[in-house]
Amino acid sequence: MAISVSTALALLALAVAVFALLAVGGVYGRLKQAERALADMTFGEIASSMPEELRPRDGAAATVVLTLDGECPTCHQLAAAVDAAVSDGVMTGLRVVRMFATEESRGRHTPSDLVETYADPDLWTAVYEGYTPTVSIVDRNGRVVHRRFVYPDTDLGALVRDLRARAGVTDHSASLLVPQETS
Amino acid sequence: MVVRTAPDGARVAAELPDQLGAPKWYGITRIAGARIQRDFHVAPVGQYRLIPQKLMPGASDRVFQRRGHDIILYEAADRSDSCLVWVGPHHEATTWFGGPAPRPDLLSTLMGLVRFEDSPQGARLASTSPSMTQQYGTAVSAWSDRSVVTIRSAAEGASSLPDWQGLARDGREVWRRAVEMDDAPRSRYAGTPYEWRYVVASATAVTEVVLRPPDQAGASMAGEETVAAVVDGVRVSWTG
């Protein structure tokens, strides 16, 4: 049975319409998928990877980065408190780094033999979050796992004690330190 | 003279007489778009700690780290209320949902829509798609133990001005209007400056001053000289 030209055209148009509908559905599905992916990206943590220089070295579990300025008094207090903690052995298993923007601001601080110091504008840009002093903890993957702004009324002793737990260091030397702190 | 950044980014230069006390600065703004309409309350940093301690004991929290600030989602244990707080080094901005925390995709839209920029002078909240949203209802307020000063731009505050002419002073116009009070405080403060709020309109800003009565019974009350200081001394400009 032969079909007339008009029936053939109608069937063809129907086929095209069905195809167009499927195509629109497909595009809509992909769009929804893209929206969800985008939502996941924005909702999740901002993955900011720290430069190689600031990642933990020599078997350290994490790096404690102190972002310091030359002039602010709290910066000097924080640097001194962390220095004392390092010499007391409270920071075992952590790499501690002082970060300055310029040589000039580094020069305003008392030099320390115990703590590594960088005065590098590029590194500074990677860590600086618009406030000094800031304490950041960087894990082995270069991810900032903890960041804290330090204020003049912050309890520096508690902050320093808190750092090990934040960095996820749980070895026996931590518990051995408790009697030292109380004595 | 104090220079502050309003929550919408405007520059507010305020000269307030000493009689008004040493203030802490707060702010409010609203961002509204097709899917979102939210009020944001800006406060000095640290007050968000009261949310899980006092306002919603046992509230769950979830922290999202961002460059230069954290965003914390608090939700009450019984899910009766929740809020999102942007916590910067100097200020924080809170928006309350009045119910359970919104769906993750709405939260992420909201987090993506609001840009939070903190500085010692104030925090700025801006929309990342200004063509799709409006920002309005912005006010800056200075709270001290002696007064509450609320500052709006001339455009925002114009509708709240009285219909009648005020006292003209150096290019500013000053009114006083009754404070709404219950009967007991009304009779206690009758005839004192505490029964009025003072509205000072300059070319660019509308400022409202409410004096706060002292907490202790024996403390000295504000007198006419305080009122004179407000009328002559409150000078505010709003730019942007």
C-alpha cells in the first residue's frame, strides 16, 4: 500500500518532533547535572593548595604557619609564645614556620634559631587572608585544615596547646607533656 | 570623627558628641533577588559564639572555610531555627532562617551570592550578581551604654522624616519625636530627654539618636546639655 505524500510528510514531521523532544530532555538532564556539580563545587571547601615550601617536611605531620607583621604587638607576642613552646618541646612532630611579607618586617622581630622563617612576597600572598597575626595549619597535601585569627585578648597558651590536636598529632609524647605543663 | 564602612559598602563619616558614650558599631542590610531575600546583621566579631551557648544551646555547627573568613551554619538541636554566619577577622554577619537549615543547593546559592569583605572599619556584604539582585534597607548603628544612634542614607531615611519642618541648624534639620514606651517608664521619664528620639537630617544622611537611661538608680540622668550636644554635635555624612 502506497502512502500519500501528505501522510509521509506528517509522519516525517512527527519523527522530527519526537527527536526534538528527546533532545530537549537530554539537554535539560545535562543542565541539571551541571547545576548539581556546580553546587557541590561552591558548597564544598575552597581547595586552596599551599605552595611546596610550606608543606610539612622531615616526617612532620603538619606545618604551623604564623603569618606575621612587623608592627603589630600581638604578632610579637604570638611569635614569642610559639618560640617558647618549640623550645619546651610542645610542638614536636610539627613543622613551624614564620611568614613575613618583607625583609623589613622580618627585621623587626627577634630572630629565632628554632623556627624557620620566610620573608617572601609570593609565599605571603598564598597565605595572607587580610589579617595578622594568623595561625594556619597545613597538612601533607598542602590543604589548610585549620585557620585562626589571633586577637590581643586571645589566650596564647591555650592556642598553642590546641595546635597539636588541630593538626591531628596523636602520639604518646603529647600525653607525656601534660605533667610538664602542670609543674 | 569616625569613618565606618556601611554593610553595603558606603562610607559613613560620623562626628558624635562624647555625651553619647563610646559605641560599638553594628549594621544591617538586605539583599533580595528572584530566589532569595535575606536580612544580614553585622556585628563586631565574637558574638556568634553566643549562638550555640545561649541562643540555641546544643546547636550543631558546620564550618566552611573561605579565604579571609569562615562561614558557619548553626542549626538548633530541635531544628526550630538556624542561621548562617560569615565570620571575618573583625566583624561577623548573620542571617537567620527561622526554621530548619535550608537545602544544600539553596545554601550554596546563598553562599555564592554574597561576597563578604571585612575590614577594621566595617564589613561589606555585596551581591555577586548585582544585576539580578537589589540591596536596600541598609543602616549603621552605634550602641553605647548611653545611647543608640542609627544612621541611614538620605535616600533610605527620607520616608521616616516627619512631615513638618524641623529646627534648622548649619545646613541640617533636627526634629524630636516621642519614643514609644509603656505607661510605667513613660511617667518615670516624663520631662527628661529620654522620652524623645532626636532625628538629625543632613544633606546625605538621616541620623536618629535615642538616649538610654542609666542602669543604676543613682546614676546621673542626661540633661538639657546632652540634648544641646546632640542638636549641635551630631554630624554625619553618607557617601556611596
